[in-house]
Amino acid sequence: MTDVTQQTGTYEARMGDYFALMKPRVMQLVVFTALVGLLVAPVPVHPFIGFVGILCIAVGAGASGALNMWWDADIDAVMTRTRSRPIPSGRVQPGEALGIGLALSGFSVILLGLATNLLAAGLLAFTIFFYAVIYSMWLKRSTPQNIVIGGAAGAFPPMVGWAVATGGIAPESILMFALIFMWTPPHFWALALFVKSDYGNADVPMLTETHGRGVTRNHILGYTIALVPVALGIAFTSIGGPVYLAVALLLNGWFLKGAVDIWRRDDTDSEADSHATEKRVFKISLYYLFGHFGALLFEAVLRTNGLGGW
Amino acid sequence: MAIKVEHELHKRRLDRNVGVGLLLASFVVIVLVLTVVKVQGLGDIREMERFDHVARPALEEAATRAQEEGTE
């Protein structure tokens, strides 16, 4: 019997299957926000060191994604949205995902420490730990507040980017963290409102399942209101300015209106139009985050040309 | 008779091997360029050599200045 026929029982992964383990779509957001955190910092960084810093943050995020997929393979297999991921679909073995996740975690943290500074490396290590252990292994399956606290993992990248440039933590980097942290709950709950059955089937205690969809609608509105002062507050720091303020006012008005629309509806309205408002607000939430960070980047470009700021 | 690829499995293996090869090559390039950037960032390399574990009197500032003046 040849080597080939012996091994056809187990699928051998393509490179793309390993790449899919790293959640490339989440990585886009991580790279963008980390890059903004790096570029708006008041300390210039050598372009190549900046590039390596962002690469390490992206690889670290990918590593935590791989660890998350390894741990959550059982629930991923149940949910429609995640059923085709590399592990439940059989394209990657769980042990491979664990190995890749651990190896890339170590690699990204060590290289970031050598290329930039220990604070940035420490923050990246903590981010990976927070996402893989605190969120994935602990909070996700135990509390409906999972995404509220777990959202911190996705909020760290701009802080790490800032630390790459400055070697420190500042009110500006904390506010960028707070912006993503406060944005995560309404963003994910809007998603949970139109993929409700999935989380229930997987026994993941999303707020929609544990407290009902009405409570979730209230929470979306509450968190969106709490998000507004954070988003507007950044405008009055050293990284903000009139352009950012204008963009923030527009986006917050838009997002807030969407949250009010969700709050005013009930399940009957929602089912009647196939969750059109919930889907719209989910989309708005994406524009919201990219818009704010894009405006911060624009302010930084203006400042380097002697414009922008107050 | 030449050996032919018998199975789709070989394509996947090739894809993976090429991917790993490219990643390793990229890593080498990154470390190389990073080293160049870091060393250039040190400024005057003699500042490093002067404290290279062993005293190097010939590289002390006064000696360097005298050497430069002597050669002019």
C-alpha cells in the first residue's frame, strides 16, 4: 500500500486552511486600529520597526484566534455561522490549531519585545491571554456578560500600537481602548438579535438567550448612550480635533438613532422584516468604528502638515 | 517512466510546503532588515565598540580626536 492511500483518511490542510484559523476578518480590524494607535502617537517610529510592530500584533491576534478555534471547536460545529471553520469541517486537526496558536503567540510576543519594547510585548501577551483564556475558556460559556468583558481583548490593539511608538500608556490610548470596549456590546448584541438560534443551539449564554431579546434591546441602547461621551471625549485630547469631532457627532447620531430604532421594536416587527433594522445597525456599527479611527488617522495626517488639532 | 503526481493530496502538500518556505524566507528578511535598522539607529557605532566588554583605549574620545587631528 502506498503512502498516499494510507493517508487519505485524514485531510491534509492547505496553507489557506491554516490562515483561516487566524480569523483574517477580525485581524483586519486589529491591524487597522493598532496602526491608528501607532500613527497618532506623538513619537515617530522608524517605518520598518512600525511595520514589524503591526505584523506582530496581527500575528498575535491570529494566534489567539487559532487558540479560540481550538477551544471552541465543539460549539463551532453546532452553529451554522461557524460550521465551515477549519476544525469543525475537518480541514485542520485540533492539535495543529493548538500548536499553531501557541507557537505564533510566543513568536509574536518575543519578536515584538525585541523589535520595540517590553511594555508593548507585555500588552500583546496579556491580550492573547485575555482572549484565549479569560474570554474563550472562561467567560464565553459562563456568563451573558461574556462579550462585555471579553470585548477588552479586541480593544487592546490601539493601546499596543501606541505602546510600540511611545513605550508607555497615556489617556489617549486608554480612550481608544474604551471606545472599542464600549462599542463591542451593542455591535455583538445587534448580531445576536438576528442569529439568535445559533447561540442557543450551542448553549452559549448570549444575553438574548438568558435574559430575552427585549432586555438585549434595552442593553444595546444603554451601551450606545454610554459610548457617546467616550467617542466625543477623544475629540478634546491631543489626538482629536475639529474634523474628528464632526465625524464623531455624525456617527454617534447615526448609531444612536439605530439603537433607538432597535429599542422601539419588538420581535414581531423584527421577524416581519427579517431583522432589517438589526442588520442595518450591525452594519452601522462597523462604519462607526472604522469612521472614528479613520478620523483620528486623518487628524494625525493634518497635524504632520501643521494643520488639525485645536 | 517519469513519476507522476497521483493524488490531489500532493497539491495540498506542495501548497503547504511553498507557504512554509515563503514564511521562513520572510522571517529571515525581517530579522535581517530589523538588525540593519537597529544598528543604524545606534548612531556612531564607536559608542558601542568603546564599551565592548574590554577597555578599548584607542577608541576613547581623546584618542580618537588625536588620531583625527594627526591625520589631517
